[in-house]
Amino acid sequence: KEVYGIEISEKGVKLARENGVKAFRINIDGSKLPFEDNYFDGVFAGEIIEHLYDTDNFVNEVYRTLKPGGIFVMTTPNLAWWVNRVCLLFGFQPYGMNVSSNFSIGHVYEPKNEFSSFDHIRFFTLKSLQEFLKLHNFQIINIIGVHIRLSGLPLLTSIVNVIDRLLSFRPSLSNCMLLVLKKK
């Protein structure tokens, strides 16, 4: 078995190759993937789709390159995360939704980190993501709500982490959604 990887950054490609992955530097937003039809048994896309303008092309390309019955596992943040719902009720920006590339504006607390410049472009709720993937002919096998431990302001994040761990059993309320899909 071989493992392939696609990455937009040269640093990511180098790291993947050092770990035995056949990695390619490609901007997949609107691009055709350089693989034949029905090539892969499985595809994993972790925290990718929310960074793309052309989500339809991306999902179509995953579908095209998967073998019949192939498995597509993806993760993406949940716009309807319970924390985002609370933030909106009090007039704050939802987590991960930025109005500026230079400043953190309107958030309760969102620390800048090495990934902060990679703003999210598309936002999905569980229902919108399910509908979107079904329209692209994927069969939904499983959906899991994922708890992602936050760091930052100690008291605030410790309270949020406890509540989030309890509520993440419902994917519609979780921070992140993990979907297991099958090519029909």
C-alpha cells in the first residue's frame, strides 16, 4: 500500500516526504487532482474544505479519484457549535470567523497562532454538510462530534472544555464534525 498526500505549503510537503508519504504541492482549490479516475481506496481530508472557495470541485475530485465503494473521511469545524451559538446571542463573532486578516476583532477570545492567517472561507452546519455531500453522491456512513480541547484564558477555557466534552456526543453541537462517507 502507498500513501499519497497533497499539501499547499512546501514545508508540509517536505515533512510528509520525510515520513514516507508521496506528497505533492498542489493548490486544490478549483484544480483537477493529478490522479486517474477510481485510483484511491480511501481519502482523508482533515480541516480542508472550510479553506476552499470551490468546495464543489473539491468534493467532485475526491469522488472521481475514489474507487467504487471507496471511503472518504473528512473533518471540518461546525458553524453551529454550541459556543458559536452563545457567542452570537451576546453579539460576538463565532469562533474561526474573522472579519480581518490582521486583527482579532469581535471575539470573546481567539488567540493568534501560526494558523490564524489561514481564514476559513466556507462554513457548514451538520445539516448543510449532510445535504451538500448527498448532492455529490456520497453515502453517509457515520458522523461523529469531535471535542477539541481549547487553550487560552484558564478559567474560561476550562469551563468551556468541560461543557464541550459533554455536548460533543451530539455532532450538531460539537466543535468539529468527523464524517465517514462512501462512494456510491
